[in-house]
Amino acid sequence: MFFWLRELAGWGLLAGSLVVLRIALGMAMNTRDPRIVEAAVVVVAALGLLRAGTLLIRISTAARLSRSETDPEKRN
């Protein structure tokens, strides 16, 4: 069951990183007051979220695969 919780958390972090990247893009592309430095900091935070999300997805996938290799009833 923890596989699915990890995977859902990973996908949630990926979606969150896309939202944060959209916020950073809005900050940088503002025509009246472009905030480039602040947008760069937000992009670094979004990349951290992206990395954490992909790590959780990779861990849950590897755990599911290793568990299916050890459980004889899970084999097809």
C-alpha cells in the first residue's frame, strides 16, 4: 500500500513543481515590473520539488517491481 502512497505523493510533487514554475514564469514575464532574481530563486525551488517527485516515483516503481519478483502469486 505504501507504494501507491509514495507514487501519489511523487505525482503531487511533480504537479506542484509545474505550478511553481508557472508562478516563476509569471514573475519573470511581467512587463511592468519583471522580477528576474526572485523568479530564479522560485525556479530553483521548483527544480527541488521536481527532483523529489521523480525520486519518489522511481522508488515506488522499483519497490513494486522488486516485490512482484519475490511474490510468486503476483507473477503473470
